[in-house]
Amino acid sequence: MELTHLIRTAAKLLETPFLVLDTSCVKENYFRLKNSINNVEIFYAVKANSHSSILETLRDLGSSFDVASKGEIIKLMDIGVSTDKMSFGNTIKKEKDIKFAWENGVEYFAVDSEMEVEKIARNAPGAKVYGRLAMSSNDSEWPLSGKFGTDADHLIDILKYAKRKGLVPYGVSFHVGSQSYNKYKWKEAILTASEVFEKLHKERIDLKMLNLGGGIPVQHTKPVPSVEEIGAIINESVNEYLGWVDGLRVISEPGRSMVGSAGITASRVLLRSRKGTQTWVFLDVGVFHGLMETIENFRYEVVVEGKENSETMTMTLAGPTCDSVDTIYDEIDLPIDIDYSDIVYFINTGAYTNEYATYFNGIEPVKVYTVQELEEMLKGEFLENTERV
Amino acid sequence: MELTHLIRTAAKLLETPFLVLDTSCVKENYFRLKNSINNVEIFYAVKANSHSSILETLRDLGSSFDVASKGEIIKLMDIGVSTDKMSFGNTIKKEKDIKFAWENGVEYFAVDSEMEVEKIARNAPGAKVYGRLAMSSNDSEWPLSGKFGTDADHLIDILKYAKRKGLVPYGVSFHVGSQSYNKYKWKEAILTASEVFEKLHKERIDLKMLNLGGGIPVQHTKPVPSVEEIGAIINESVNEYLGWVDGLRVISEPGRSMVGSAGITASRVLLRSRKGTQTWVFLDVGVFHGLMETIENFRYEVVVEGKENSETMTMTLAGPTCDSVDTIYDEIDLPIDIDYSDIVYFINTGAYTNEYATYFNGIEPVKVYTVQELEEMLKGEFLENTERV
């Protein structure tokens, strides 16, 4: 998403911090992904950003949705999304949420353990389940292994157990890790998934769904493979390893790659100070009000208004709360002349930002505006500017 | 706070997760601190837990309050706390918040930099400022140095600068680090603070306030010094190093030590599963819905209902979201027979829990009940139990 004149004007006039969302980027990301993977069905991972403008945009595009809880199901039902467009992708579900989902028409449920199979069998008899494979995710910025998924042999046992329990073993999912840099990880994962398909086929269990998870990266400060490059590897691997499966459905669950580039956070410098030899810059946004992922050193592109061409110096960048964990980056190169009240933008912060925001220290979570809302709010301003010109 | 029959009954009957708060513990903690430090004035750190039951209890006890933002000031004003009982302790303030505070009667402001002095001088002319010393905090569980405070010489310059800017240099504050294990840290800090008092006295600036910050620990899994032991060291050090200061005010800003022991979190096991050789236990509460401090390996006492005497085994304990950061403890000894739906308590979770909770994954933050609310809700149950007996 471009740092437009509109956003720069808004940052000067409105109270910071705020996050601007541009749903036209979401549309673009949706079509790029659709066009990159053959016959892919997109299940947007609601947890990445559940702002109504994003959910409504994707609903109107005909997207399906990956949900993590009853709360997300209700949010989608409230905007008229049919439950047959939802998949319950969390492998750790409350039993009453499973029941609620099933009774309201959700058909697909993720599993990676025997116990989860039992919970689904009790509450959603006959549901379609897909098993999650664990992947090593050394090449991703936000690894998801360990907590989720299991190995292929265990997964085969789990899906056979699901069948005995009256469920429909339906597919295999994996997740290469959020913000994954190595496109060959998808190839490796599809190969492993195909082994599960094959071994179960020999036991007369025919899986139908390959769920590619998420993990397609968004450009921040490091170069990343494009969705088209990743799509090409996926298409090739699906043909090579799963070409034999009749009526295979290929599902993708993008979160970050759908909305990461659709947001820019605007904040202001509250304080610049010296601590020993280190220069600290404090902003009105921090870890607990929108930038949670920075605690794991997730690196956003940072732009200081009007000082894009200044010489830089290594400083520490922190948020406004009385908590030392609220330090955004211990070391970041910032303009040497960064000063009080300067506007600081975090680019491509549409995913996993406002979703993690708290009211800690009595400070409000980052406000969220759509581009349309900003245009409406700043109408007078633009008129004024035009007249002045 | 004791794991009472009331809480155990509530955990069986109510939806989990929830946090029970017992304001009688807050009262006890207040009086213990009052009685441990000579003439201490208590400014409760609202950020630790801003639940209305806690703020009202402390208001009724005559406590003052350490606030971090305009939001906290308004919350206190709304329950009738006078602004002359508030100190604006955040060293990173929004300028309009300073103005709001000053215009509404807040008199005391923390500083640790020249720029903050300028902001206060512009918006709160004549205000009393206290300078924050940085302390090394190797003996605490949640260190606060680096981000906050500065060295004694710099602080002296800052307080002199404040005077030139028309402010009243009023005192020195420090913070030994949250959950500090070494009682001698307070002695060291008071000695350093006394040097600031002395050097400024020679320049005819007479400070009046010693602000001891917070950091008094709560008992979790390690032995900690008692508030009485810490108080004895503080009294001795104040006499020794600052006995010469006429009309010295001694301030304490307890957060954790006031409310940590006043809360118990109740949750349930959603899933037990095997991942390779490791056993994982997943709860309906996690890092993002109430147990944020565990990401820095903050160790709570964990009790599994009815399995207190079981043999234990090392397992991994995690929360319910689709995020691997939502792992409470990578390694924790849990009952070998812990199972689906078991109730799991986190003891002494009254501080820095609900304050950090989010709606991530569409899951509600931990619910909060007071003991009185639980008693009201479970009245029928108790009656029933009594009749059965």
C-alpha cells in the first residue's frame, strides 16, 4: 500500500496513532492469489484482521473463511456469510464451539490429535475433518510448528481414527510458518501431504482436500518470493505428487498475504532522549496498542515524514507505556534528526496489528480508518488545498 | 489469595476462563505496606489492574494513585478520586494529556529527559516534577531499566533545567524492577537518590519527595523477601541517607504487590496431545487473553483441580489461539494424569493479567468477577449443597 497524500494529510490533522486500511489492496491480493494457484479456493484467515471493511470486501469477492472460534463465526454470520463458506481451522476448539459451528452449518474441522477427533465426533457427527501436518519452519519469521500439527504417520492414525468415530477423513493441511521466505517449503510440504493421501488411499480412505495453510510472505525489509513464484511451485508440486487424486480441492488460508499490505500505521514521536550512549525515540504507538509482532523482532519498514533522505543513526524505538517490554526495536536505523512530534509510519501493517491491541496503561488501541473514511473526514481539507493551489 | 470452596465451585459451574478478584486481599496488602514503611504515602499503580472493584477499594482506604495516561485519570475521576491524589508517573506523556492533567488539578509529573521537562513546562507551568533514576535490575523478573530513568548526574541536570523552565524540582523516583528479589536493591537506590538530593541542596534546590516506585514481589514459585523485610531496609536507608531532609515525603507506587495476590484465574483443559516425545496441554486461557506475562517466562503457581497429589511430568502448556507465541510454558511439571476438561488455576494472577487481554482469534478476554459477585451468582448452589448435607 502506498503512502499517499491522503494518509500524509490525515497524519498531520488527525490524532495518532491510527491504522489506515485500503480494501482495494485486499482485492488485488485476492486476485493475485486466485490467479497464481490453479483452481485454488481461498479461505481467508479471519484472525489476521477481522475489521468489517476487510470481511465485507472478501465476502463480496466470494471468498471463503478460515475461522478460529465461535466469535469469528458469529462475526461472519452477522455480515451474511454462509456457514458453508467457513472452515474451523483451529486445532484447539472448545467443545461447545464445535457444537455451535456444526449446528449452524460449518462442515470442515481441523484436527491434529485423537482427542480433538473425539470432541468433534461427539458434537459434529459426520463432519469432514482434515489433519494438520507439522512442518519445520526455520525459514519463516513467525514459526508455527511445535504447537500445531503432527507427523505424517501419526496423522494417518488420526484420520483412520476419525473414520472409526463416524467422521469423514477429508484432507491434509499444513502451514509452512507465517511470513515464510523459502518457496521450496511448499514443495516439501505437498510431498509429505501426498504420502498421507497415498497411504490412506491404500486403506480405501480417499482424501479430497489439500489445504496449503497460509505463510505467503509480505514484503517488509527483506526480499521475499512473490505469490506468483510460490504459486508456480505449488502448481508444479500438486501436479507431480497429487495429480492422481480425482476431484482434488486445493485450499489456501491466507491471512498476512491478503491484508498485510493493505494497512499503514501512522504515529507520532512523543519523546527523544538519551540513555547513556543510546538514543531512544518513543512513539504514541507500541507493542500493546498495535505493534505486538515486533516483540518477536518482526521488522516493518519505518518511514519518518519529511526525513526520508536524512542521514541515519542506530537508535532504540519504543512505545508509550510504563513497560519495558513495550520496546518496538532495540536497534533500528532512524533519521539522525528525528524529533518531537515527527510523524512515523509503519508500512504494510494490515495484518496482526489491531487484532492484538489492548487498553493497557489506559491507552486506547490503535484507531482504524478505511481509506474511504479518511476521504470523507478530510473532504474539507482537500477542497481547501485545491483552492489554495 | 486462597483457592476457596467458592472459587472451586465457580470453576465447576461457570464458563471458563475467569479471574476472581478478592478486594479483602487488596486491603490487607495496603495495610501491610502502610505499616512497613514509616510515613509512606501509597500511590497505587493503576496499570497493574484498573478493575473498578480495586480502584474503589483503594479510594475508600484513602490511597493515592500513580497514573500512566489521561485514560486512567478519567477512570479515577469518574469514581470520585480527587486529582490531588494522583501523580502522572509515565515518563512518556502525550502533551495534550499533560495539559488535561494539569488543568484538572494533577500536580506531580515524572521526568527522565530534557524534552519531557519542556513538554511539562509548556502545558503545566509551575508543576512539581520528580526525576526518575535508572537502576540495574538483574534481580527482578520483569526488568524496567533501559527504557526508563537516567543516571544521577543527568538527572541533576534535568531537575536544574526544570527549575529554569519554571517548574518545581520536587523529588527523585526509581524502580528496582518489577518482582524484585533482592531487598538490598532498595538500599542502593536510596543511596543514589540521596546523592541527587545532596548535590541539588548545595545548589539551593531542596527536593521534598523520595518516590520508591514499585517492585515489591509477590510470592509465586520462588521464595521472595516480605514487604516487612523490604520496609525495614527502606526505613533504615531513608534514616541513614536522607534523615537530614526536612519534611521528606516518602512515596511508594505498588502495583503487583497491591493486587497480585488478590486474583486467581480459573481455566479448563481443551486438549491434551502428543507431539513427538512431548506432551502438550492446551487451555482455554493463554498469553493473549490474560496470561501475557508468561511470554517472558513469568512463573505462576499452577494447580490442577483434584490432582494436587498426582505424580508429575514435564509437559508444555499452551493457550487456545492459532498462534505459537500463545505458549504459556515450554516446560512445566503437571500431573501425569491431567486430562480433558480438568480445571487449572493460576494462583496470584491479580496483577498485569486482564489489563493485557485482547480479543485475538475472536476469543473474549478473561472474564473478571469479584468474590462478592461469585457469592451472589452461586447463592442457589450453596443453598443446595447445604441442604444436601
